[in-house]
Amino acid sequence: MRSRLFYRSTGTPLALYDGAMSLSAKFDSPNLYDADRQAILKILSILGGWEIRRSFNQIGIHAGDQIRVVCRAPFGGPLVIDNRGTQVAVSRQLAEKIKVEVLP
């Protein structure tokens, strides 16, 4: 498979694509905790070990899902997200492990 380079709208390179998302794309994209309130997001990847991915799978959060940030608790507390009509509270530590893309 031939590698391709994707660009941001500003013209700077985003990631090298060779069949799977490159590490630069995973670390360049914002995480869930950095997202604004009421933002509609697409989950790009879930970083961490199998325990973290398993816990997200158990509450129905997978890579590729579209989610919405409903509200944020003050002082670094959890945030509530809406995933296909189900609202789930996610701690700051777990939200920082979810890389997202902001959808228009």
C-alpha cells in the first residue's frame, strides 16, 4: 500500500497514512477533555492498555462513534457525554485518553 500525506486546511501536514492512523495523528489531535461544551465529536482512537479500551467498550464508546459533550463539572471534574442517546459521565483521566476530531 502506498503511503499518503494528509494536510490540514491551513496547509500543514496532518499525518502519514499507510493503512492505519499514524502516531503523529493520534498525538496531534485534541483529546475529549479539551473539547468545548455541546461540541459534536468523532472518536479517532482510545489510547491506553486493554483495560481502558475494555472499560470504554463496556459503556458503549468505540473508535468511530459520534458523541456530544453535554456538560462539564468544574475544577477538573468529570464531563458528561451523549453517545447515541445514552449519557455517560467520564472522568478527566479517562477523557484525556480519547483522541477526537471536532465535526462541523
